[in-house]
Amino acid sequence: MRHGEIDINLIGEQQPLERNTSYFRAKRLIQIFFAVEIVLIIASIQRFFVGSATLSLILLTVALFLSPIYFLAKKNHAVLGGNLLATTLTITCLFFMWVSEGPRDEVVLALPLILTFSILLGSLRVFVTLLVFIIINLLTLSYLNEVGYITNIVRSNTVNSALLIVILLLLTSFTVWLISKDLLQTLLSLDKENKRVLQSQREIEKLVHYDSLTGLPNRVLAKLRFEYAIKLMQRNNKKICLMFVDLDDFKNINDTLGHQIGDKYLVELAKNMTKTGRQSDVVCRLGGDEFLLILPEVEDHPSAVSVAQKILSCVNQTLNINGDDISSTCSIGLAFAPEHGVTFDELCQKADMAMYQSKRKGKNEFSVFNEELKASHTESLALIADMRQAITLGQLEIYYQPQINIQTNTLVAAEALLRWNHPTLGQVSPVTFIPLAESSGQIINIGEWVINNVVKQIASWRHSLAQDFRVAINISPLQVRRGTLCSFLTRALAESNLTGDCLELEFTESLLIDNPKAVMEELTTIKAAGTSLSIDDFGTGYSSLSYLQNLDIESLKIDRSFVSHMTTNDKNLGIVKAIIQMSKELKLVTVAEGVEDLATLQLLAQLGCDFGQGYFWSKPLPANDFEVYVLDYAKNAKLN
């Protein structure tokens, strides 16, 4: 906070504190005011009966003069009232000192009490002024008595003088009682506040070091525990294993059963994981569905792997949460100190890499970090960075592969296939860069670029080729789940004066796993706009066939892994035959990928497959070469 600025967070706290202090002073001022008034009246009566009518009148005048103090206190001007009280009483006492027995007069006993009033109820400046004024008067009067200029006669002790001392003593006692009462209340308040602060510190420490949901140590405490384990490791020459655990597809539990059930599942799972490991192991929750295990004093890799296998089994167990049986799987990554590093952040990063390797292996698996993973990770990061400029630098290019009607031998469609011409790596395989584009979120911009360029290319071919064939575009699940794909398609088609039937969108079955309702709605909207929908790589993904009934799919693409070996593998042949027969029953078009020889083509024709695509006809071609191919194919078809 810069000098002169006010912390607005303190405003609400300072004002009540100021109000409480002012109220306290006003309350005490009223109490002391009444006590002083009583003392002045009693002293006035006492002076009157001893024959000092003048002094009695003076005391009554002082009592009357102090009356405004009550109203000042009521108006919450306690400091002003306190200063007036202390000043008036000081002057009054010094007056009686001068005209009576001098520094030995009984009223001198009241001066320390008056100074107490001043510091308690008034201001420091007035207190210092009165103290100096009293000292000067005492010294001056004493000196004048000493040189004989003034003689204050000290009378003998009487009951009247003792009575005045008793009155002053009672007033002093009353004041001391008030001060001690306030001090006791202050000490009690401080003790209560101290306990509250200590409790707050414990709660803050818990929030800083522990996960609020599961009660497990969080990342901050995990780092501290790891650093302590490192010190022990250096003494006993053993290893430390950092185990990164990530639940597979936990989002499905939250989406299906709700976040409340998901949270309860995490709490129970955390308890089970804590019981599963060794007593010395530390189970931490990093957040979401991510856990971290610190295994100190590990003898070797197999002993850590044994714990990883137990964690896999633990997560696989079914838990009953509010009547729902829930089970999950997890992916685990392991990194060891000092073999893979000695700092917490370094080992976390490497365990995380190993965990993602487990994801790529199919999940419900564990992997141990190795340098190849690091190299692969570094390469992926470099590709992701280069990919951000690929569109701007013109490195992306769309190739087209024809789709042929097997029964009529006519060209009916084409599939758009994206290629990346990297300046140093050359042609980067789509199998490599498409997953990276999806994981980094760049698939949205790349997908829109593909759609725009394909639509423009179709419009160009409508003029140059005078043929109306459809182009299939592969779309990412991320594009559909954004919910903006249909509106983007509509704008792109409108800009080129085309309708939706010139396009076909291909997507894999995995698209329908997450949030199927929203995905169905978006695809239904796209279909209503005239664009065809096709399932790509059919039979290799999501096993449920309910979407074929609920979604208006036009075609199924039989994966090349089934087609390419169907002439030599009876199981592949059976799968292809079953897909074609099912498609006919559902009135769906079948497209066989990976047709590379005449025998495969003839077998597909016998089975009744509708369309084919593969190197038997043509490899994927740049737009200009594909245009030449289309013209040549049309000429050859006429000749035949």
C-alpha cells in the first residue's frame, strides 16, 4: 500500500474501535463527574460547619461550574469534558493550597488523583501542562514560605481535617476501583482475543497446509514433507518415490451424479488411499482429482511399484455413496530421488510426465519416468509453440482424397485431410500434431481455418469442375462441445453462397462419451442445417450403439484396421460384414477406408459396401492436384 492510501479493509474495524473508546471515556467521565460533585458538596458542607462560609461558597461554585461536563459526556465529547474537569479541579486545589496550609494542605492529596483523571479521560497535552503547572506552584509556594514572603500556617490535626482526608481517600479508592475494573475487563478481553487469534492461526495454518475437502496435506505441506524426507535420504542412502495419481474420467462422475456426490467419493477414496500405503507414506491432494504420494526410504523400484499396484486396486474398488455404487480407475506416474532429481518441483514435473504416459497407454496403469519421456515432452512443447504460428506462416495445407461409389465406380465425395509442412521437421504426421492441437486448445482455431478453406475450395470447384460432390471434414470433440460450431459453419457457408449439403462432418465415437446431451443438441442443429454426419473409425471406440438410434447419422466409415486385412483375416472380414449388414438395416451408407488392392475392392462390392476410399484410387492430394485427378477420372469414366 502506498503512502497516504487507506486500506478499505480496515475501515469497518477502526470505526467501531473508535466508537467503543469514545463511549468508554464518556461513561467513565459521567461516573467520575458524579463522584467529584458529591465530594465537592460534602466538602462544602464540611467547610460551612467549621465556619468557612467563603470556602464553602467557592466549592459550591466549582461544583456548579463543572455541570457542563455532564452534557459534554452525553454529547460524546469526553476528552473536552475530561480536560475541563482536570483543569478546574487543579486550579481549585492549588487555590486552597495557597490560601490554607500550603504544600502540607490536605487538598494536595487530590492532585495525583486529578492527574489520573487527566490521563484517563483527557489529552496528553493537558496532562503534561497540568503536571508542570502543579510542580511550579508547589516549588514557588514552598520557596516563598522558606524566604518568609508568605507564611502558610499548618494547623493541628482535627476530626475535620481527617474527614477531608477520608473523603479524598474514598474518591481515590473509587477511581482506583474503576481503573482496576477496566483493567480486569481489558485483560479478560485480551485473553479472549488471544484465544481467538490462536484459533484463527490454527485455522489459517490448516487452510494453508491441508486440503479443505479431504483433510489431506496439500501441495504446500507436501513440499515441506518432501524436503524433510530428502534430509533423511541423505543420511541413510535410500530413495524417495514421488507418485502422481490422477483419476481417469472423474468428470463423468460429477456430470452424472453431481459434484456433491463426487466430493463425497473423493473423501472416501482419500481415506482408503491413506490406509493402502505404508505407515510412513504421505498421501496428499493437489486439487481436483489429483493426488500425490510421497514414499520415503524406498529400497528400490519394485517396492514403489508394489505400492502403485495397491493404489490401482484401491481406486478400482466400488464405493457406495448415498446409495450409488461408484468405481473409477487412475493413471499413476512415478519419479525417484535422487535418480530423477532432488527438488520437489522437478520430481513433480517428471512424475506428471510419467502419469500422462499412463494415460496414453490406455489409463488404469502406472509408468516410471525415463529420459525418453522428457525428450518426448520437450518435443511436444516445441511443436505446440511452433503450431501457434503455423497458420500465420502458411505452413498448414489441406489435402483431398477421393471417395468412390463402389457399385457405380463414380467419384461422389472427398475427404479433407490436414497436413503440416514444418520448416525444419518437414511433414509432421497428423497422428502427432492433432492430439497436441486438441490438448493445447489450438484445434479450435485450426478447425475453423480448415472449414473456411474447404468451403472456399468447394465454391471454387463448383465453377471450375462443374461437379457437385461433397467434402468430408474431420471435427474434434472440442469443437462440438464449444457449442459454436453450427453458427460458424452457417457463416462460412453463407460467405461462399453455399448450402450445408456440400459438407459432411466426420467425428469419432468418443465424441459422444462426455456430455452426450449437449453434443447431441449441437449435432442435431448442424444436421437440421443440411450438413451430413458420419461416424469415423466405426467399431474402434465407444461401444454403445444407442446414438445410431437417437442421432440422424448418414454414414459409417469402417476403420482401415478392419478393411486392410479382411481378405486374409476371417475375424476382420466378419466385423466388416456385420457393420455393412447392420448399416443396411438402419439405412446408413457405409464407407470403407484403406482400400488398397483390387481383391479388397471386389470383396467389399460383394458384401454390398457403398463407398470406398484408399490408395487403390488415389493417395491424398493437394487441392490443385486433386482438381486434375477429378477431371482425369471423369474422362476415364466416359471412356469406359
